[in-house]
Amino acid sequence: MNDSSHFSLDTMLCFDVYAANLAFGRLYKPMLDELGVTYPQFLVLTSLWQEDGQSVGIISAGLGLDSSTLTPLLKRLEQAGLVNRRRDTDDERRVRVSLTAAGRALQQPAKSVLKRIGESHGLSQSEVEGLQSLLWRLRRALAAAAG
């Protein structure tokens, strides 16, 4: 007897998360193209809109990105005129990232993107909050399991 149920996509949580991520990406892409940023760049900008002047390390930890991934992304944002990177005056080993006027100006159109995404996912606010809570638990558990 061939038991293939262990290999069914329908039973793989990781596939559901992956497929949802792909669907989000397809939804976000045309909207972010209008803003001239990629999704990872959008996440960095969102982090800076929440708190400007963060260190690269804080942004990296908040987004779960390695500095080797984040640094080229920040360079592209700087080349686009959306952020500035400067050595911290208190600790020259640390680099701080700040929004430019152009970077701050994208915040308002970005709110429209988030509104459109919110209107598209079909979940109530309480469902969103419950799902986020579960995903945060899942991320913590997976991070702990990975060591």
C-alpha cells in the first residue's frame, strides 16, 4: 500500500504559508511598482515610517533579514533618494538610516496600498489579529527549533 498522504500539499502548513505569500506578492507588485519600490524596500520604508533614524542592526532584526541582504537593499533605496545612511556619531561601527523628504513623501501613497490590500484579503479585523497572533507564535517556534 502506497501511503502518499504525508506528501500531500493539502496537509503541508509550509505550503499554505508559501502560497499565501505568493498571492500577497502578486497583489502588492503592481501597487508597489507605482511607488517605484520592491516589497522588501517597502518593508524597510515602513519600518522607518514607524521610527526614523534606526540603526541597520535594528532594521535587520525587525525584518528578520541578514545584514548581507539588507545592505544592498539600503544602497538601492539610497540611490533612489529615499533614505540616507550615516555613521552613528556615538558609535562609528553603527550605521543609522534616515528617510529623505522623498522617502517621507511615499508614506501617504503607501497608506493607500495598505488600504487596498486590507480590502482585498477578505478577513475581518478580528480574523486578521487572530491570524497574526498565530503567525507570530509560529515564527517564534520555528526560530527556536532552528536554533
